[in-house]
Amino acid sequence: MSGFANRNGFLRLWRRYRSVIWSWEGFFYVCFILLIAFFTSRGEFHTDTNIYHGAAIRIYEEYGLVKGIGNLQLHYAYNSSYLAFASAFSLRWLLGRSLHTTTGFLEAAMCLYAFHGLKRFKKHENHVTDMMRVGILFYTLVNVTRSMSPATDYAAMFFVLLVITAWCENLFEGSSDITVYSLLSIAAVFTATLKFSAGLLVLLALYPAVCLVRERRWKKIAAYIFCGGVILCPFLVRNYFISGWLLYPFDGIDIFSPEWKIPKEYLVHDASQIKVWGRCLYDVAKADMPVGEWLPVWWENQFRYEKMFLGAVALSAGLQVIMLLAKIVKRRKIRPELLSLHLAVWGNLGVWFFTAPFIRYGLAFLFAVIMIAVGEYLSEEHRGLYGIVTGGVIFCITVSVSPYWDQYITDAGVFVKQMLREPYYIVQKDYEEGNMDSLEMNGNVIYFSRGEEINSYHVFPGTCYEFMLERSTLIGDEIEDGFKAK
């Protein structure tokens, strides 16, 4: 319907880009899409896809929204709009089997956007946006061998990179249009519904909000707030129905008491478990361990290439500080749009580090620190001592980040070599089966995993953990009535 309503806009885009399609550039894009399709058709699933992504998508396909489904398995209460999106485009109703191609679609779309912008690299006076485009390509490289997984991390990080890149594009290559900043702020709200841990990206909205208030454009403000609310409300409503909480697993807002509400002690334990696993402690009793005690443990559990990557992030942060001080000394104007971007990036990194610092949870923001710093460096003239210092830091960043790229380039190469003979060129590899057992609850069959952490997509509803099933019960006689804690 929206496509039909905007048909004139699509026609204009077709007239603008049809010459690209019938060119060597278009041929490159087609080849790249086929390459992503290869990665999306086979390989291995993300661990969490086997634990709950696939099973949650099946529940959405069969039942839609089920009250208190988080009681059956707490992971179901990790409310991501991406799983709802993936279930809408699984096309099981049409094909008889579920497609899991949405991550591959995002990879292809995001990379084509990046490639198209990078072809004008030499014409750009400022290269911050170009380096963010490179960041999109590198993030794709990191996850390309698991392209067939509808993992919520991937979608959230891709949209984080897209919003930041588009923000920089408007700032450095566009007209710094306040409307574009406002719409990107709304996109940041959507990104928060993909992964709540990316929620502080909405700090981007501070800049357009201040501008609009100064100009007293109250109707515009009301319209943007309304659009953000339209995006956020389904997310909050879904939170309420699947967990009984407004924001799961956050107990700071405790305003509802429905029958299907996940007990607070389960929520607190689950939140602590996320925290200690992110810190590589693996013991809920250590959830309140001071930073000085858990930080060395966390650091020692990172791979060497990850340590060097984090070193590159630290060096990039230092380079940003050096360049900022140089601007202050030279009395150059510091653009508030860029300060708003830094606030959003570092705000999210702060939350990521002090809650659950799995690298994959905050990878897009870590990339952003490096890419923005390198982009600013490439956009300046460097002379004297300042040039020597900044050039030395750039060299160290390049050396530190190289093992990270090498790790994933090697992985991708090995993947292609091993998977060429796999028979998934026409039909995509299906979800894994899992070793499932079952029991009867109010006349309904409920499944649970036996001996392995795979919650099968193929039988439903199910849980990875028998103990969660044992402490839950149906509210009524049908699955659609929902689940509650005993």
C-alpha cells in the first residue's frame, strides 16, 4: 500500500538510477548481491538463534502475540521488533517453510548504500561519512558467515551504523537539514525497539529538538513526537503482553500487575545473568562485583585480535581528544550536530561497558569511534608536531585493528571454500532440528530441549530449559490464553 501511495517517488528513483543498473557498477552490485545470497543460504546459526530467535519467530507465525510467553522461556521476553519483522517476511504461509533471509537483505541493502557513497570518495572534502560507510562494510564482514541467522544484534547494529552514517552525510555532505536530523532521530527510536541496549542513540534528538524549540516550530515538534510515539507504542505494548513489564529485564519501572507478569525475582536473576556473562564472570553471585575486580577478568577472556581492536578504539578516542583540543586552540567552530553525535555514541558505549560488555553488543558504536576519528584525520591538514603526533596515532590504530580484519577475512575465505559444495543454491538451509521432548499442559503439548541448548523451530511452543517449563502454567485451556508463573 505504501509502495502504491509513493509510486511517483519510486518512478523518479527509477529514472535516476536506471542508468546505473545497466553499467559495470550495476554489474558489480548484482554480483555482490549474489555473494550475500550465497552466505545467506548456508552456514551456521548464531547461538541465540538456536536458543530462542527461531522459536520466537515460529510462535509469532503460529499464534501472534501470546500473553506471558516470557514465562515459558525468559528469552522470549527480550522484546525485539526485528523478530516480528522476520516472522512477517518468513513467508511460511506461502512456501510451507520459513525463510530466514532478513539479515542477508539488510547486509545487501546497507552495503549497496555504502558502496554507492564511496564511489565519490575523491570528490568529498570531508571523509567522516566515507569512513562510516567503510564501517558498514567491515561490520558486514564480521557477521557475513552467519548471514542466515535472524539475530537481533545484527539488525540493531546495522541500523545504528545506518543512522550514524546518514547523520554524518547530512552534516558533511548535505545541507545540514534540520528535517533530516529530526527524521533520523525517529529512526533512532526504531533502532531502540530492535535492541533496547541501543536506546541512548535517541540522544541524537537533542540537537534537532533544541533547534526546533528555538525556532518555535511547535507543529513540527508535535508531528515528530507523534511519529516517534507511533513507532515506540507497539514495542511497549508488546513488552507488556509478553512479560507484564514495560521494559524487560528492567525493574525500575514496575507499574503493571497482570496475571501473566514474570515474577520480579526471575527478572532480577535474568538481568544479573546477562551482566555477569557480558563481564565473563558466569556467576550471578558476582553481579555486584566492583569494576576494578571484574575488568581484569573480562580483559583476559578476550581474544588477542579483540584486545587489539579495543586498543584501536582507545587510540581513536585519544585521537579525537587531540583533534578537539587543536580546534579549540585554533578557535575553530565546533559544530553542535557533531557534539550531539559524540554524546549518543559515547553514551551508548558507557551503558554497554557498565552493563554487559560483550563486544558484539556494542560493536557498531566501537566501529563508530574508530571511523569518525580516522575520517576527521583524513579531512584535515597535518603539519609540524601536530602532524607527527596524529600521524603516529593513525599508524598505531591501523596496526592495532589489522588482526581484527584479518580474522574475519580469513573466516569468510574458509567459509566459501568449505561451503561451495553444500546443496543450498536453490533452497536455503533450514533451522536446526534439536533434540526435543514434550509434556502435556491443560491438554496442550509443550516441548522442551533434551541435553542440548537448541529450542527447535520445528515444534512449538517450546523452551530450551525444562526448569522454566516446570515453573510455568497455562492461564486457560489454549496456548493463545497465555502463560503465567505457578
